[in-house]
Amino acid sequence: MAIVGIAAVASCSSNADAAPSSPTTPAQALKSNVGSPLTIGTEPTAGAPCETGDNGGPLVTESCVDPALNKPYVDLDERRTITDPATRVTVNVRYVHGGFTGTAGKFSFYFPDKYAGRFFESTYPTLSTEDADPATVVFAISNNSYVVSDNNAGGLPAGGVIAGYELNAASAKFSRVVAAQVYGDSARPRGYLYGASGGAYQTLAAMENTDGVYDGAVPMVPGTSNALPSNLTVESLGLRVLKDKLPQIDDAMEPGGSGDPYAGLDAEQRAVLRETARLGFPLNGWWDYANMSPNQVAAIGVGVRVLDPTYVDDFWTKPGYAGTDPASSVAKARIQYTATVTGLVGSPPTGLELSGPPTGDLTGADIDVTSGAAAGKSVALDSASGNTLTFERGADTSVTSAIKPGDQVRLDNSWYLALQYYQRHQVPPADQGLTAWDQFRDASGKPLYPQRAALTGPVFAQQGSGGVPTGRFHGKMIMLASTLDALAFPWSADWYRQQAKAILGSNLDGSYRLWYMDNAGHGPPPTKAALTHIVSYDGELQQALLDLDAWVTRGTPPPATTGYTIDENTQIHLATTADQRGGVQPVVSLSITKVGKDKIKPAVRADARTGQAVTLSVDAREPPDAGRITRVEWDFDGTGSYSESSRLGKIDSSVRLTTNHVFTKPGTYFAVVRVTSQRQGDAGAAYTLVQNLGRVRIVVK
């Protein structure tokens, strides 16, 4: 999951001239009516236009009307049955579908039979369907809440300005009109918005640029106002320079490792590892290096090329840029290989045959056409095998179809390599609290490297969500962040907290919480085996939504903000005890306490012989008011299957127990315990399951 789904800033435009969608349809003409017929008018929504907010877009209130979205219609009203494929829970809903005439904006509402007076709405900028994820729907309906979902007007960048937060807000407001008819209840439904990554940007923009539309929000794994493209560019730099050292870096940070990821690195490798860490990349986040794409930067790089087209030439020709140092690794990695096209692959073409095989690492390279009908055009390279090149999926067919045998092409990775250093040339003003970039300043505060004419980070944030996060939000907020997040670096959430604190001061706790999720990443686990390293944040999200509503309706404060510190290298360290930790996640400690017949001092690493029993002890505790532990599971083979479980004597807020395991083959094993908690201690609950894990190393000889 990318931080925000913007591939080409230049493509973003307004939907004002979009072809009209289906006209407003009276209830009697709908495909299927359920319960009381819906009566949706055909005239534009009445009310004063929304005023312009600080970000240049409309400040949407409950009473104002966004002129771009003032003609809602409903074209479908029917009963549906929806099943969550993960939990197999099935619900029945009243499904209402429609949109806004004159735009590409469409929405779907899912209404439960039992209704608690609230709705949940999720968002992500590149989603282009108004149909909500089944798991999202089933969770909400199971908790007597209706669901609001929209299509981001086709998804960014095609959706244009209304795709940031305006369509979300308009859909939320209109859902209240429909809900009043569905339930015959004129009471205002409470509304809660949430989204992860790019959806966090949208959520923050909505909370900062609307007032009275939402009662609360849960932005998850957010970035800062300057996170893009720097988070991706510095990760790409690390993946290239540290490529051969990542296994030992990972081993150093694993339980029982040396704890020194810098050991054995040369000067450039140490400098780059320190640069990634100081920008916020978690040092123990390199565990997943095998699944990290070194070309993750490519999509956001398209936007940089539009916003800063001269950067690549400056990087390779001007003093102060790494590309002008002939002894640097980046200079040695640059490839500019020219060849003749001898044939085409596929029809329509999916690749090319060349007159000679290119050499070197072509990750991120462009195929620049230098002669023929497509001269001056470029296509991104996906892969190369011998003389055969494959175009990146989604390549512009007007270019690929114009390339013919005999044309000259040049393989060039100059942009890809230059982007890896872009964070050095994007130092924000010192008064913005973005201290991760202080590493690129000298003692007097002056940037160490040449700076580009403008910061692209705020532009990406604005184009992706409709606003640049400032910390000035309306309503209540529970923010979720992940300690192993290698895309939206963990310190980003603290940055937003500090912006909000500067505005709210001593009143911060009255409307804001930050819960860090230990051993959680940016998105779903990439493989099943990854479940031995990270847990899902879905359960924490679900609990946060319910806690938000209790906070809004009854004034019940949610569990406290997580206790944490940030070191000089911008690394997040969570409090070690449950009382100090706060949040809702159990604190888990796993240790080896016995090998064979010998008791040992509790350790995270031990040696054992094949056939020898190893005793593992787990101590898990819930923070105050967070819930009770319902499940303890074990994985000993690294598959993520958690095939063994411990029997709990009782459901309580803490658990201490031991288990034995015998390893039958030599090797290095990481035994993992996964602990699950639930607010009410319901062992059979399908949702609001909050997890954490512990790992230890056993070397079997």
C-alpha cells in the first residue's frame, strides 16, 4: 500500500465539466424499494455555498452546500446479504446507491435493521469503486451502524479536486437525508471517518476542512506534510546501497542479535543506514527487506518529474549533488545503454527485442526512444532478460505501439537513481517541526545540500487529499500508528500530535489520542509467514471507532495515548510496562527459561540440542481499561500458522504461562507467541480483536 496514490500531479483536475451522471430518480422508478419509499427531490440542494477554507478548498459545514456536489440522486434501493470472507459473518442490509449529477462521484449506503444512530465511512484516494469492502460493511452492521462509501469520483488522479475530501463530506451529509427516511428518525446520525496511509491524509484533510460533518475520525499510519516523496526515496536508497547487508542488519535487530545494525558496514553503508533511520525508517523495519520493492519510488517519481523536471540534469551535473561525485556508488550504478530494436514482443507489444543485451542493475530504468515515430517518448522498464525487455504494466500504448524494428532506444536509470537522494534537497523550514530533516542542516541551520525551488511534499499532500495537515482539526480523533511501518514512518504520528498540541495546548487530551501499535506494519502482511513478525491493526481500528462514539455520546474517555519516547535518530521506543504503555494493545514479553533439565536466566536467545525440550515463558498484560486477554497462540516453524494454543485458566487482563517445545532438526528458529485481547473478554468475538506478539531465538545443534 503506497502512502498516497498520486501518480501524476499534472493529471489532477476538476470534475466541473464531467458528463452528467444518471438523473435524479424518484422513488417509484427505483429497481426495488425496501420499507418506506425514498423520496429524493430533483432540485439542487438548497443552502448557502460553502466558504473557502485555509487550504483553498471549501470549508464544508453541515449547513453549507458545495456547489460542485449539490445535485444528489438515488438510482438503486434494495435488500442485500453480505458476508465477510475472513470471519464468515453474514449480515442483511438495505443498500442504497446513487451519486451527484454532473460529476463522476457515486456513493453506496448500507443500512442495518438495528440502528444505533451512527455511521462509519472509510476512504482511500485511489479507490475508484463506491462498493465498500465486505469486512468493513459486516463489522459496521454487526455494531448497528450504517456505512457510507464513495468512489473518489473515479479515484485520484482522475477524480480531481472533489476526490480529496469534498465527495466524502457530501456523501456523508446526504446519507443523513437518506437515513432519516429509512428509519423515520429526524435525529442527526453521528458520523466517523477513517482511512489508512493515503486515506489518513484524506481523513486529516476532512477533519481540518469540514466542521460539523464528522463527529470523529481515525487516521491510521499517517505521513507528515513533507513525507512524500522523501519516505519512498530514502527507502529506495537504502535498498540499493544496503542490498548485500540487509540480512545481517535484520539479524542484528532480531531477538538475540547483536543490537548493532551498523557493524560490518563500510562508510557509505553506515551513512545511508543512519540517513534512513534519522528520517524515521524503523531500524527493525528491515525485517521484510525481501518483499520491499526498490522501485516503490517509481509511481511518486512521475509526480516529481512533473513538478521538478530539471532535477535529474542538476543531479548529474551540478556541485553538491551525489551524482557529480565520480567515486560514489550512484555514479557507478548509472546506466545509459543504447541499442537498436530488432523485434517486438506480443501483440499489442508488451516488450522489445534489442540488438544486444544490456548489463547491470536496470531496476527503475526508462526506455527512452531516440528515433522513429515515438522519438522523444519514454516507457518504464519492467524487466530485462538477455536481449528482451518487458514494458511496465499499464505502459502508454500510444507509445509502445509506435515503436518499430530499426528504432533506436536508450536504457537510462538516471531518474531512478537521482530520486534516491531527493530527500536531501527537500529540507522544510525549521519552524514546521519536521526535525527528521535536521540531519541535512549544518550547525547554523543552513542546508548542507542544494535545495530545490519548492517542496513537493505539501503539493502531494494537497493533491492527494485536498489539504496539507496542520493539526487544526474539528471533532475528536484517535490516531493509529505502527512501530514497524516502513512507508509512513512511526514518528510521523508524533509530528501530527505536536502540531495539534501547539493548537489545543492543555485541551489536547479532551479531543485527541495517539495509539502506537507494537509489531504492526503499514498494511496487510505480504505473506503468511510475515504473521510471525507483524499483527494486523484492524482490531484496533474497530475498537477505536467504538471508543470514539462512546467519547462523543457519553463523554467516556478512551484509553490513554501510548507512552513513548523518540531518540536522537528519530526512532520510536514504546514504554515497557502496560501501565505506562497505554493504548489498547497487550504488552507481551517472551523469554526462554529452561533448556532440557536446566533452568536458565530468562533470555531471548538460547542454544539447544535436537530432541531437547525448550521451555518458553510469556507474560502478557493489558493497559488500563483496554480489555482482557482471550487467546495465546504459538508458532515454532516460521510459517505463521500458529497451530498450537495455550489453555487459559480464566479470561483476565493479564496472563503468565509456559509451554515446552522440542526441535527435531538443527537450525536457527524464532519461536513466536501471539496474544489476542478483546475489550469485554469475549473469546468468541469476530471483531475488535487486538493482538501483539513476542519473539525469541533458539539455535538448535
